[in-house]
Amino acid sequence: MRRIPYGETDYVTIRKENSYYVDKTAYIPYIENAAKYVIFLRPRRFGKSLFLNMLEAYYDVLRKDDYEQNFGGLNIFNNTTPKQGQYMIMKFNFSAVDSNPERVQASFNSKTCRSIEMFVDKYREFLPANIDNLMANAKGKCDEMLDVIVSLPKDSPYKIYIMIDEYDNFANTLFSTDEDAYKTLTHGDGFFRLFFNVLKAMTTANDAPVERIFITGVSPLTLSDVTSGFNIAANLSLESSMNEVMGFSEGEVRAMLEYYRDETGVFQHSVDELIEIMKPHYNNYCFASRRVNGDKVFNTDMTLYFLRYYVQNEGCLPENLVDPNVSTDFFKMEKMVKIEKEFGEKSQIILDIVNNGRSYFEINPEFAIAELSNPENLQSLLYYMGLLSFGTDENGCACFEVPNDTVRQQYCKYLEKCYSQAIGWRTDVTKLSTLWNTLVFRGDCKPFISYIASVMDGNSAVRDFDDKGEFFVKGFFLAHFCKSSSFLAYTEQEADHGFADMFLEPLGLKRHAYMIELKYCKKNAPDSEVQRKTEDAKIQLQKYLTDHRIVEKCNSKKWLLHTAVVVFRGWKLEVLE
């Protein structure tokens, strides 16, 4: 049986050990013909490193004789391009660069020099006999070592293919902690900017030694800031032909599940059942506007995490459907999309996304750090980080949507911190824990809702948001409902041609589900309006409860569905039934 390569990026080892590999080699000819210098951006944990290592194995002249071992049985094997095995590969991985402002330059220089030294050692037979002497005076200085490569005699039979993995990893981390240090490395005479200047020079001279470049990263931020130093590359990230180059299509996930079902004999669920379990958490990524009506993409890391757990535990579902490593990645998002000291424009954008589940804006393929305050650039950054995805709304109009429940949970956690910063609220942790247990295990949401309402009402700073009262209240509750892994909290849950304000779907072995209709009246609204909205909420709930999808889901999962009508007047909880 093939091993499940969760967390593995060494393509050659995966093939050598007969691990399961989802074939992405069909994209090689397209990329080869599309551009010589390529930038490709995708969120973390979508398989960028493995894809780059696959390209390295394909183009490396020293692996030319291993072609059948590395690519036999794959799409490219019968569609080999003329460039296969025709390059010396110079590879850089910037994920290991120390992002501490005091050490970043030395770390970058050291890691880059080491990569160049490994290149020289690996391809010595194709380089001048005096290469060591040429490198001696430049040793320890990455820019000068690259200059040596640029000035090498042009009689080598092979050109260089430069591959850079996670080009922006350390720069993004540095930006999140020290913007001034980030600007120093990417502007003026900054060392990172200088690196890209030299890289460009390696491609533009007569008989230049570098013929191809492939760069992976998460966002265009850093690239935009060094763009005058490197403006020769084509960004293929938004092209429809590249939508599924990383991540798994549903067909690929299905084939993988069917293989392990047949090989292991431990499956306790059908393949269809497993896909339906995985979809809400791992699926629905779309990276190209023209593919919104086609197959959506599953997150690579989370799919393999689920599969490995399921097989190793003989058909038992993971207690936590979200890979714990993902939390680390969203911590980085939290640092990039910095929480404001006051509930400002960024926080409002996040609040709107949480409440609506979608956003409308024009994607910006390139923007610098100085332009991040532009709302559309901030939302574009959320797209590049995998927190928004191309989609359509209920009217078929193009929009960006929250791709899945895993991402939705992270938004709510981020929003909770926004509220904490903005209004300085503090809860009684012991009391909240007791009320949470009542909500989760006893099917009673009223004590929990009452307490959260009192917390909100007790903070005078909340009054600052009166013009956005309904959104603020709903977001405040969502942030609390998502504090643990007991529920998935949905807003605007579709039910019987309407939309329930909040739907709490229990996770794991939990059985109590909640449908909440929340109404908001302005603080000076008359009693008659409060009463009217209360009755409207009751009628809506009764209608939603007859929706066949809700009924079937609750019956199949043996959930006990509870309802609640919640009506606020300003920041006062007036009705809880």
C-alpha cells in the first residue's frame, strides 16, 4: 500500500518510496510555454514546495537518467517536453531565513551563500575548472557570488534554472513585527532589493546564464516592493488554466479515498460520506474568476491530515477536523492583517465578511506595503492568504466568499480580538465556561446569550458603534460562539427561501444544534417595534424549521435542534425566547 505523504515535500523520495502522489505534471508544458520567468502565489499548505521540487526533478540535468523512475506512469511521461533534463538548478528556500530584524540580513546572506555553494558543488563538471578561485574572493557575500555566476564563461552546455521557494516568508514575518525593518530590506539599497537586481542581471545580459526562473510565495506584497529590481516575471497566479495546479480537485480526492478504501479495508464510511464530511472544512477554494462554476479545490494539507488520521485509526473520524498546524498559519495572518487599537476600517471589513460570508471588490494583482491601507488591497491580501475565494452570490453575481468553515472559525477568532481591543471587554472565564457547558451539553442557550449580552451592555465603548448596531451585535455573538471547537457558527443560513441569522452546528459527538433569529432595533425604538420584530422572528423561525434540508440534516445526524428569538434595542437585550 502506498504511504500517505502528509507534510512531505521531497518529490524524489515520494516517488522512490512509492508514496501516493496526486499527478500535477500535466501543468509542466503549459508553464514552460507560458513564460520563462514565473511567479506563482498560493496560500500556505497548498503544496507549493512539493510542486517546485517536482519541477526540479524534471528539469535537472543530473536527474535526466532517472526520468522513468521519477515520472514513469505520470501524465508528463508520454508528453515529455524538449526542456526535460536540460538545466542546472540553482535553488533557494527563504522559509528558513531568520526574520529577527537584528539577524535577518546575516541570515539571508548565509542561507543564500550556502545555496550558491551547493550549486557549484553539484554542477562542478559543467562549470569552469577555476570556479573555486573565481568564488574565493566573493565567498560569504551572496551578491558578489551571484555576480561571479553572471560573469562565467558562456561555454557551459547547460543554462541555469533558478527556483525560489517561499520568497516572501521571512519578509512577511518581518513586516508583521517591524515595518521599518521591512522597508529597509525592500526599498532603496536594501539587501533583498539588491538580490532581485542581481537576479534580473543574470537573465538580461548577452548569453545570460539564467534562462528560467520559478518563484513561489503567498502574496504579491514583497514582490511589489522590489518590483523595480525585478519586473521581468509573469504572475500566473490568477490564470484559469492554473486554478487546480495546487490543491486537490474533488475527483482527485475521490480517487485517493477509493484507493485507500480498497487497500486498507478499514473504512467505516462510504467515499461519498467522507467527501461530504470533508467539504465544509477543506473545500471550496477557487483562485480564478473564470472557474467559479467549475470544480473547487480542497486544501492539500488538511485533506492528507484527515486521510492519514482516518486510515491510521481504522475508520474513526478525527476529533478535531482541523489540522492543528493550520492555527499557526492563521496566527501569521493575524500578524499580517494587524488588529487595530480601535475598531477601524480593517476591523469593519472583517466584521462585514463574517456577517455576510462574502465581499465585493476588484482583485489587485500587485500592491505595495504602503498601499495596504486601501480597503481593496486589504481584501486582495485576504484572497492571496486563502481567506477569501472567488465565488458567486445567491443572484449569480461574482463576489469573493469565505471558502469554508475552517476559515470562518479563524475570522471569528480574529474578530473576537478586534472587539477586545476596541471596547476593552473582559469576561468572567469561570462563569463563561459553566454557561458554555450548559449551551453545549444541556441544550439551553439562554444563560449564555444573557451573559454575553450583559458583557456587551456593560461596556460603554460599544455605544460608539450605534450606526452599525445590528452588524456589531451579530458579530459579537459569533465571535463568542466560535471560541471553542464545539460548534460551527453560520450566518445567514439558507432555509426555506430565507436566511436564518445564526445557525450553530455541533461538532464531533455533540448533539445540540441552535437556530437563532436576531433582531435589532435602534435604542430609541418604541415598544411596538420591538414587539413587531419579535413576532416576525418567531414566524421566520417556524418557517425555517420546515426546510427539508434542515430537517434531513438534523435527523441523519441525530441532532436536537433548539431555537431562540433574540431582540435588542440598542445595546439592551429586550427579548430572549
